[in-house]
Amino acid sequence: VGQEDNNGAFPLEMARHENAIHYQAFALQPLVMVAEFATRQNVDLYAYTENGRTIRNAVTFLGQAVADPGVVKQYTNDEQKTHFSAGDVAELEFYFARFGADSAPSLRDLLRTPASATRVGGNTTVLAGK
């Protein structure tokens, strides 16, 4: 979270050329999962702020970038790869379970099919459903 810029982007991920948006999503996977584990221990890492930024800011930026890939032009001029599978954003199953799908409407459509990601525990659709 401390690496986010004022837009909610992770600058190191924005340097990933045509994959900048994908790497923004990739960077969110462990952050959301750690926040979920912490929440179960009564520690609200979703509310953790550093430099005025939170996980929510990074999710919001991801949503903006998916809706309009042109927002990453300030970081890279490379044409962005914009095909996402549900597995690319599997962590959002947990985020949406906690905050609702309307918390990032442009990302909601990416999860129309069940999501699974080995790095975050497998079938996140089932896991996030509790």
C-alpha cells in the first residue's frame, strides 16, 4: 500500500509495458488475501492507510484502468492487453464479498464465471462465499 501513487497505481507494476493493468491486478492478489486473513483476526487492513492510500484506492484504480486503459498512458505508452479471465482477478471475489460488487462496477463483469487462482487458494468463488 505504501508503494501506491496518488492515483492508486503501483508504479513498479505500471512499468510492465503492455501488461501494466494485469500486473496491477496481480499485485492486489496478496494484498486482498492478507487483508482477509487479518480481518478474521479482527485486524482491519482494508482500513490501513499509508501516505493516504488504502487497498481500496488500488482496486479503484484497477477498475478505472479496466474501464479505460488510457488511464495508464501517464505511466506507459504501450497498448495494454485488455483480455482478463476471472482467474486474473480472483481476489476480487473476496473484495466483493466484503464490500459488494458495486464497490468497483467496472470490475464486476470480470467475475461472471467462477474464479480460480492457485496463488490465492484455488476456487475463490467458493472460498469467498463462506
